[in-house]
Amino acid sequence: MDEMRMQKITAARVKKKFGSHKVLYSKYTPHIPASAEREYVRICDTYMLILKAELKNELPKLKKAYEASFVDEKQRYRSDGFTDLMLTVDQLFAGMKNRINANTLGFGLRKKLGSLANLNRKLTVKEWKKAIKATLGIDIREDYYLGDFYKDQLETWANQNVDLIKTIPADTLDKMRNIVYDGFADGKTTARITKDILAAYDIGKRHAEFIARDQTAKLNGQIQRAQQKDAGINQYIWSTVEDERVRQSHRELDGKKFSWDDAPVNSDGRKCHPGEDYGCRCIGRPVFDLETLNLPVEEGV
């Protein structure tokens, strides 16, 4: 079915819903798929457990090397202590990095994120169908959103997220190594640097979980924009989740209408659509225009 014919069929089906109005605001605000976000967080937590297992095995050796670099229990360091410590620490962390890289090869991160991207697409389409049904009273073909564009979009997202997640264990190990070096220079106790190392792991884990939430919202926003543009929808209403975590610059945009072709600039100075800003959980609620509406409905149904 060509685009012009599809547009005529759609207009005929929904004309009564518009009445005397040219545009209709969606009666349903699509949501970011919570189950996809939870699954991404679960993947990140499982991935970070590989680092945690290595840390559990190597931390006693690290503590022993650290203690050996001092003369006595008051931790007055030996003149040659730092050199010995540096060599041991470098070997320990290099070994952890190598083993983590080897273990993560069998984790199948790319495959897991590819499946997650497809789950996000399915759930986003489900939310899109709810908005259309609630506002226009019609059903659309879900298979319309399986084309090459969506496939390429999902593959790009999965590849980018593999790179994001894979850097976290290595970055966390680098921070831990620096904690040891700085702790020695500052004369920190073994107990203190152990506490700081464990805290660095927790920070890395939380960072991975933030990426999971942030990237789920970003993919949802990308798919949502593509769906609406495909459907001839050029404008949206910026909608926040209306809780205390919404930043002021996004709260100021809430309820305002914008074009998908020209992202607004918020008061923080960032030009972005919903879901594009870091940690953004906002949604673009569609504005249906009868003159441009082009939805994939089945002919004769």
C-alpha cells in the first residue's frame, strides 16, 4: 500500500474522532518500558558480579602487599616500599583485567543487549498502539515496525551499549589501583583503603545501573520519534513523569508543544527531545494531525 493511499484510508477511519478539530492531543501518554529497564539493570548487575568475584579473590593479596610496604603497624613506609607495592599492584590489577576480559567473552553481552533492544521495540510499539487506540479508536499493524530502519537503529544501540558497559569494569579497576597508590602516599591504613576499594566497586555498579536506565529511555525516545514521524506526526507535547527527580529545566518544558524537526533548548542550555538528555525520563505525547496522519492500518478492516 503506497503512502498516499494509506493516508487516505487512515483519514477516512478517524475523521469522526477529530470532529471540527484539525489536531488531537493523545489521550494516553506512552510510558518508558519498565520491564526492559529492569532487564537491563539485571544484565549490568550480573556483568559486574564478574568483577566482584575477581576482587574477592585478589583483595587478600592486595592487602598483604600493602601491609608489607610499611615498616610497622603504625604504617611508616619503607624507602623501597612504594616500588615493591607498585610492581605487585600493577601485576594484580593487570591479571584481574585479563581474567575479566576472558570471562566476559562467555557472558554474551552483545547477544543479551540485542535481545533487550528488540524487547524495548516490542514494548514501545505496544505503548504506541495504546495511544492510537485511546485517541483514534483504531488498531495498527505491528509488523510495520520491523523494517530495515528499526533493525539498523536497534543494532546501532546494542553495539554502542556494549562499548559503554564493557568499559565500566576496566575503569573501576583503574580507580581501585589509584586508591592504593594515593592511600600509600597519604599513609592510609589497610582497613581504610579496603573500604575505599569496596566503595569504588559500589560506585561502578551504580554507574552501570544508571547507564541501564538512561539508555533504555534513550532507545525508547528514538523509537518513539521514528514511530510518530512515520505516522505523519510532526509535533508532540513534552510530558515529564511529574516526580521530585524531574530536573527544573525539564519541568519548565512540561505541557508545551514542540516539533520533532526542531528540538527545544532547555534552560540548562541543552537542545534535545524527550529521552535524549542524560537521565531523562520524559515522553513526547503525540499530537495527531488529520491532514498529515499516515498510520499502517489494514485496508478493508
